[in-house]
Amino acid sequence: MKTPSPADLSVFLSIAQHLNLSRAAVDLGLTPSALSHSLRILENRLGVRLFNRTTRSVALTEAGERLYLRLRPAFRDIEDALEDLNSFRDKPSGSLRITAGRQACELVLLPIISQFLQLYPDIRLELVESDAFVDVVAGGFDAGVRFGNRLEADMVSLAIGPNMRSVVVGAPSLFERHAVPQKPEDLHGIPCIRHRFPSGSIYHWEFERGAIAQEIEVSGPLTLGDVSLMLGPAIEGLGLAYVFEDMVTGYLADGRLKQVLADWCPYYPGLHLYYPGRRHPPTALKAFIEFARSARQMRAP
């Protein structure tokens, strides 16, 4: 068996991370056909099939899974060794991949990123929008951003945004047809706009007052996968919406929406940057961590 080259193994690792030939080809700067050819050569050299491939999916075989688990730490050590060279540069450089949900991007992250990249023009940052919870290591990301600070093992968390809360809002026209809810249970008699997660599950509206916590499975004529799309239908009076307070400040001020159940909607930990707890984070990530921490301190009252 001819020993595969590091370039051959890089092709394998990229496909294993993305489980998508097109995305792996973009990552490596190759055409999909060239990538498929390289993969066939690698599997022929090793004498085992590494992926099960159809026209719609790519999945690791048992042999491929074992190879990936052995190779990924070794290549990470190589990446860390090359990353150490950045400490000799005048300014941080390199690439940075971050995953975050759409609301996280719009409410907090994009303004921070714009300022960060102006300060560090040698850093190239890719922001991948996804409302699904993403394993940053398996997905090939340097970091992720999400609400709250509950973490998996070996992850570090940094608050980059203020405490936030979600609020229940509806149009005045809706309350001409339905009574204003006084407690969460009253939502069962009012049409609501539901939110479906990427996983397929429906979000149950969460409420808390003092020591009492409740989850309400609301119903209504419309279910959406993007919280920001709820505002239009809510303003038209189709149903109540449960959205981030920052999204509706203007609509509450001009009277197009009315907030209800305010005493059942407490603040909770806002956006957190989370990343693997390695001893030496990449230089670009370290710079972003410090910038995000400083930006939050400047915004604090």
C-alpha cells in the first residue's frame, strides 16, 4: 500500500467535517469532480471504503469514522504548530470561522465583527448562519455564538451581549377579538404564531415569575422557522408572537404592537461566545475573544 500524502488526508478530513462534497470542494479550492477523484485515489490506496456516498448524502463508514477520530487530533497539533508562528507577526492574521443563529447575528454579532475586521484587516472571518445547535469542533468552526451559557465539556464561554428577554406581543386588532391574557394559561384561547426549530420540534413558550416556571404549548394558524418573520403577521393581527424584546422596541413605541404578560418574562443570560478550551487558541480567535470582551465592557453601564 502506498502511503497517502498529507494532501490526500486533508481531502479526507475536509469531507469528513462537512459530509458534503460541494462544501468540502469550496473549502479546499477544488472542483467537486477533482475532489471525488482524489477521494477515489485515497480509498484505492488504503484498500477500504471511507464514505458511503449517494447522489444526496455522504456518510462515514466505520473505517472512515475510526480514521477521522485518529487523524483529527494529529492535524490539529499541526495547525497549532503553524498557528504559533503568528505570535511573531506585528498584527494577528489568519482565518476564523464562527457559527451563529440569525438573531444572534443581527442583534449583536455583526456590529462587533464589522469593528473587529476594521481593526484587524489581515484576518479573514467566515460567519455561518445556522439556528441549529452546532458542534463547533465536528463542524470545523473556531467558535460559536448562542443564547445562554450552558456548555458541553471542554468548552469555554464568554458573555458578549447584555442580558436579554423575550416578550409576548400582539396587535391592537387582535385584542379587539380576544381578551388580553393575564397568565400563561390564558394563551390556550388565543391564536399564536409558533416557532419550529431546525431539529423539527416546536418551541414551547417559557415563562417564569418568582419561583414559578411554566412552559406553554401554544397553537395557532401559522408556524415559522425564523423568529424575525413573525413580526409582519403579528402586526397584521394574525396571532401573538414570542420574540426578543430588542426586535419590537420600535413597534411597541408607535403602538403597532402591545406587550402582554410582562411580569412573566424575566431577563436571562444573553449571547455567549463559546469555543474549545484548548490551551493555545488560534491567534485570530484570541484577538476576537479579547475584542468582544472589551466591546462588552464598553457597552456596560
